[in-house]
Amino acid sequence: MRKGAAQTLGKLAPPDLAPHASALVAKLEDSDYHVRVAAAQTLGALAPPDLAQHAAALVAKLEDSDGYVRKVAAQTLGKLAP
């Protein structure tokens, strides 16, 4: 259910997603790695200025215990590259 909620938010347009970004950042700490992955992926749908506001939380996920979470966090951070 938590994973599905994060994925559903990812279907929103970036301006509509932005108000939910803090909730997604909180899900980066979920005990289920599937939820952490979904949250990191969904954060990648934010407009770059909004995504930049949450970069520190994604950088922290580069040291996650799960390799897939680390990979998705890196990919999402890559969206900030010029």
C-alpha cells in the first residue's frame, strides 16, 4: 500500500507533486526497501528546483543498506545535472 501510494503520486504533474515531496522524503526512511525505491523514483518526477530542495535526503540514500535504493537515489540525483 505504501509503495502504491508513492507510485500514484508520481503520476501527478510536477507542480501538483511538489506539495507532497516532504511526505515522499519521509518514506525514504521506510523499513521496506520497495517503499524507499518508489519514494526516490517519485521524487525524480519533481521539477529540478523542487528536487534540489530534497537533494540532501537523496544523498543520504546513497549509503542505504539496499543496493537498488542506492542506485535509484543516484539516478534521481542525476536529474539535477545541467
